[in-house]
Amino acid sequence: MKIVIIGTGYVGLVTGVCFAEVGVETVCIDIDKNKIENLKKGISPIYEPGLDELIAKNLERGRLSFDTDISKVLDGAEMAFIAVGTPPDEDGSADLKYVLEVAHNIGKYMNDYLVIVTKSTVPVGTAPKVKEAIQFELNKRNLNIDFDVASNPEFLKEGDAINDFMKPDRIVIGVESDRAKEIFQRLYKPFTLNGHPIMFMDIPSAEMTKYAANAMLATRISFMNDIANLCEILGADVNMVRLGIGSDPRIGSKFLYPGIGYGGSCFPKDVKALIKAGEDNNYPLRLLQAVENINEDQKSILVDKLIKFYNSDISGKKIALWGLSFKPNTDDMREAPSLVIIDKLLKHNAQVSAYDPASMEETKRRIGNVINYASDMYEAVKDAEALILVTEWSEFRLPDWSLIRDLMRTHLVLDGRNIYDASEMKEMGFYYYCIGVKTDR
């Protein structure tokens, strides 16, 4: 079986590599020539645990290939996956120009029946637009070629994407014909043999499922952050509250961790797009609007604590940041809380020294040299007036606090992920602030 993946960003590359891993002949297409040349050499453009090894393995075994020319690769393929970006437009809606551009190109070069699959996160109602674009090009060529459009949204967590793809909780597929359904069943047979369920549904429901899933997870995060802030005011401990409510099987414990807000390529974009879809259909999604507002406010909460500690004056003070990426095990800086924190610190004339195991080059690409990039976690805290834990990378969980105490000028730690024990930090001589726990000072 041969498939084509158009777009070698996060979703497209992981999808293509994982299908190759289960024996599917997979061709990945991208217009970025440098990216494709690097991928042909086994060099991945993204940081994702396990991905480099799978690329090298499947290149060597001939199941995976990369190209820039879609006109050369569609012949013999049964499916073409559209996995290009759908960035938020100025009004918050998903911009479909790249998706529709790919659809037009498929229509220009396809010569036989094909299932065209939207893997990108697209709003409800995208499938007819994709179908129209393909048919437009076929009509220009005076060709009467049958084809199907389908939706197969991804549910990948950055940092654990390979595992998520190979062992999915569910495989959601929106189809319109039995022919397309049968092709999907063959494609996903290696997964269903291992007990991973396929959920076939209509295309609009499949498109909505992706948005609804991300919106629900974002809602849990913002809910917990709102509760954490109230706990802090009232003297409750949000860590205890989280355990108490998470033990209820109707609620569960996942995505109930308080922190400094969500970021990344999915939650912010998808919440905005769903809010805009509601507005366009005269149904305001009031809950999601609150979710977004809470999240934006939460990104500033540690800087607010810092400024209060120093009586509103942090000018000239060196502040250390541990972690820059929006979550561990990725170099993704999209909508990362660290960017908001850095911006606020610089506006208050603080000096920032940061360390992240994977995303410092990406941060530098985005904001330049306005901050200092430390070579390791301990260099970052040297002579610092405060340490802000932004991203909970594993190497930050058990640092040498004695060394840190010697290196820092002021022993102030602001924990944005609640990974340290408040009583232990106090015993070691640190001023310690986290999320949702009232402090003495």
C-alpha cells in the first residue's frame, strides 16, 4: 500500500514515519527544499523523542522517502494526507489557504481514484471546500476521476507523539463512502490487530471531534488554574484539592495540574478557532472565551509574584529561567508561557538568563539575543535574584539546591509547575512560591 503525506511539519512527519514503520510505502512531500534534503539524510527538523531513529530506520529499509514534487508521487498511491498548517487568521479563525492550495495541487496531478484525507486540524465544513478545489482542477483537465474526501484528525502529544501514534486511544475517521472506509480499514489494520479502535463517523463530526477534544483539555487546565488562584487567596492547598477531585472517576486526574497556562501549536489555536466558529454562527461559546482569558492571565502570574516580592522594582535584577519550551520533551515555542514571562521581565528592565535542554536555538530565532542563554541550569542561576521554573524538564526535578543556594544572590524560587516541596524548600533556606498554595511572606 502506498500513501502520500503532504506537509512535513510536526503532524505530517510523525504520521508519515509511523505509517512507514508498520510497512506502508510512504512518500512525504514538502515545498521546503532544505528541509527535504535534510530529511533525505535522516536529519529531522523537529525535536521529538524517537523520531530520528525511525526516520533513519525506514529510509534504510526503503519504506520512507521524501520529495518536493507532488506531480511525481501521486501515481500508484491510494491515499493523500493533507498535513499542512492551519494558522489562526487575524480574527482567530483557521486559515485554510495552505490546505486548499494542496487540494488544488492534488487535483492538478492525480490520475486515478484517490482518498484525500485532511490530517490537519480544520474547522467543520472544510471537506466540501477541499472537494470543490480538487474538482475544479479535474474539470480544467477535462477528466472524470472518482475520488473521496475524508477526515482523520490527529491526537498526538508533543514529546510522546510516536507512542501516541503507535498506541492510539482511538482512531477517528470521517468518511462518505464504503470504498474509502475499506481503504482506511486496510491502512489501520496493524493498529486494530493490537486492539486500538477505529471510530467511523460522518466528516463534520470527525472535524468537530478534534476541536472539542482540545477545547475540553484546555478547559480543564484553565479551570484548575482558576481554582488554584482562589485556593491561594483562601489558604487552601491546590495540590491537595487536585488529589481530592481527581480521585473521583467521573473527573479523573489528567490535565488537572495547576501551572502557568497552556501553550503549543494546538490548544491556543483550536480554542480561538472554535470561539470564532461560534461567533460566525451566532452562538457565542462563553465558557471557551473564559478559558482563553484565564489562560492569558495565568502566563503572567509568576512575574506578578516576583514584582510583589521586590516591592514593584525588579529593574536591573538578574532573573533565571529554567525551561523555555511550552512543555518538556519538545523544542516547540509556539504560544509558550516563557515568551510572555520574558516580555514582562524585560519591560520591567530585568536581566534574563535562561536555560532549556532543547529550545534555546528556537527561542533565539524568535526573540534574538535580548536575553542571555546559559550553557546549563547552574550557569543560569549564577548571581540571580530569583529563579523561575517555567518548564518541568526531568533534569530540573532534583537539582543540587546547596550549589544553587551558593550561586544565587537572593534565594527566591518561583515554581510554575508545582514540582518542588514547599516545606523542603523553606528548610533549605529558600523563599518559595508556587501556584495555588498560600505563602507566609
